[in-house]
Amino acid sequence: MKQKVLVTGGAGYIGSHTVLELLNNNYSVVVVDNLSNSSREGLRRVEQITQKTIDFEEIDIRDGDALSRVFERYDIQSVLHFAGHKSVGESVAKPLQYYDNNFTGTLSLCEVMQRFNVYELIFSSSATVYGATTQCPISESAPIGATTNPYGSSKYMVERMLMDLAKSDPQWRIATLRYFNPVGAHPSGQLGEDPNGVPNNLVPFVSQVAVGKLSEVKVFGNDYNTADGTGVRDYIHVVDLALGHIAALQYMEEHQGFEAFNLGTGRGHSVLNIISAFEKYSGQKVPFRIVERRSGDIAECFANPNKAKDILNWSAERDLKEMMEDTWRWQSKNPSGYS
Ligand code: NAD
Ligand code: UD1
């Protein structure tokens, strides 16, 4: 039986792009996903692009028995763990759902991994674990835990659990990847982000305005202490992010313990930069209006990406032009996403 990488949440936005790069790198993949925020269509397109097949099991990772059956059926060597909820606003309204899915889901996964002697885990974390108090650029040694919402707290709690787990048994090889702001789409235009309802995040919102589904972008505040007064973030192309997972997977094959890596570009762009870049590279008008700040937002957030470069030999290569062009190709070819 060929050894496989298990990808939880592999039908989702970042997971599906990573599955594609795993297949391109000759890994054999089994995806588990409960399709709570995705459909089979993304993975079907990955199979079409790569001309390779993906084993898929529709299960919830909190169901330990179902997960155990997956570990019995396949020879799993390592796990990339994307499955979870990701909306900050929803987490404030439904904290128990977020702690349950994100924390209990990861606990359930780790228990099954331990039972089946699978010790390599790459976890999808977020720059949100650094919270609001940190100076930019943010390096991995900055304190974590000053989180401002249940989503961020659930990611922080998982990181704490994984640190303790790695300390408890030297066989564990765990990397937590702290993503900055993932954007963009596969350059084929076949795969991309397909948010439910009105997007909360800037780039999907901008692209839906450009395609005519929404009328204007609301810019949340222009009185921040930044060059043009609007919020600054470290946007990273989803294909670079996917390749960062391959680099982490390869590194952790050879290294024990727990490691945290920032996955960002190290460059910040303001909201107005993003809107004008999107207009330039899509050729579409993107009307916008300045409105009040969004509660909980910070002025700026960007990575010090040196640790991933030095240790994983990985750095983000795709610039704002590719992020915007690829987003637009996906959005214009698939105005209703996968449906
Ligand atoms: P996504 O919602 O597109 O993908 C998550 C996938 O997990 C979905 O396919 C969903 O159906 C599945 N899922 C959720 N709960 C599950 C469960 N209990 N059992 C099985 N499957 C389950 O989100 P994404 O943008 O691809 O994010 C992937 C991961 O990266 C998440 O953990 C998210 O918190 C983290 N992250 C995302 C961002 C971002 O901006 N997208 C930023 C930082 C961190
Ligand atoms: C948000 C989450 C973060 C999560 C990330 C996932 C918050 C506080 N943080 O990050 O935890 O990991 O999404 O991608 O929600 N903006 C507008 N108008 C809009 C939307 C956004 O002006 O319609 C601005 C925001 O104020 C911010 C920037 O655009 O300055 C980026 O916002 P967004 O894409 O939502 O990401 P973050 O807030 O950085």
C-alpha cells in the first residue's frame, strides 16, 4: 500500500490548492472533509488539472470512530490539518461551535494519530494568534495569546495543546503555520475561494464588486496611523502558501518537536493599494466608499518571514500583480464560484 498524506479540510480553499501541489510533488493523498464549507467540485477540478486521483472520505474529524477507519484503510504517513471554521464574526456569535470544531476537532485528530503511530502534523494556524499588541514585522518569537475573538483563541489553544503534545513524546513532529492574509487563486482559473454569502475579507469582496455582484467596497477607516490611513496587511498568494506546506512537510519528515513558522511575504499593502492594484490588473472599476473602522481591526500586520526562508528554504514568490490577476481570472470565469 502506497503511503499517503492525510489532508483534513482538503476540499476547502487552501486545502484544495495544497492538494494540487502535493499531487504535483508526487505525494499520494487522502482527503477527509465534512463539506460544511465546501463541495466536491474543487477536488474534481484538482483531479482534472493534475490528471491524478484523490481518495476522498466525507467525514467529520470530531467523529473518532470514522477517522480511525480512515487510518485503518490507508497507510498514512503524515497529516496536513486544515479542517476548521474560519470566520471571525461568526466565532463571536457562536463561540462554542468554534471551540468545538477547531479545538475538539484537532484533539480528536491527534488522539487517532497517536493510536495509529502517525506523528507528523502540519497545522493551519493564523497570524491572529499574535493578537493586537505586537509590533510589525512580527516574528515567531513574538508573544502569542493576546487574541481578540473566539476564532483566534481557538487557534491559540490548539497551538498550546500541540506544544504540550510535542513535549510529551519526542516522536511527534509538529509544525504550526501562521498564515498572514491568503488571497488569489490557481493560475488556471479553475480553483479559487468560494465564500458563502457576502464575503467578510477584503479581496473576495473587491473581486465581487469588480464582477458586478456587489456595488461598492466599504473601506473600514482611513484614519489609521499608516501611509494612506487605511489598514495594512501582508497578502500572500494561495499557491505560495500551498508550497509552504510542502516545504514544512518535507522539513518535519526529518525533524522532531514543535516548530512555528510565519507564512507571509514580509510586505504590507493598504486597503487602497489593493483596490487600485485590482483595478489595474483586472481592467475593471472598483467603486469604494470610506466608512467607519470595523471593530477589532488593527492598523497594520505583516510578517517577518525569515525563519521559513532560513529553515524551510521557502519564501513567497508571487507578487501583488499575480495575486490580483489570478483572483480576477477565477472570479470572472466562475462568477458563482463552484455552484
Ligand atoms: P475553508 O473553509 O475553505 O476550508 C476548511 C475546510 O474544512 C472546508 O472544506 C470544510 O468543509 C472543512 N471542515 C470544517 N470543519 C470540519 C470538520 N469538523 N471535519 C471535516 N472537515 C471540516 O477554509 P480555508 O480558507 O481553506 O482555511 C483552511 C484552514 O486555514 C482553516 O483551519 C483556517 O482557520 C486556516 N486559516 C485560514 C485563513 C484564511 O484567510 N483563509 C487564514 C488563517 C488561517
Ligand atoms: C481577518 C481576520 C483574521 C483572519 C483573516 C482570514 C479580523 C479582525 N481578522 O483578517 O483573524 O485570519 O481575516 O483571512 O477579522 N477591509 C475593508 N473592507 C472590507 C473588508 C476588509 O476595508 O470590506 C479592510 C480591513 O479593515 C483590513 C483589510 O481590509 O484592514 C483586510 O481585512 P480582511 O481581509 O478581513 O482580513 P483581516 O482583518 O486582516
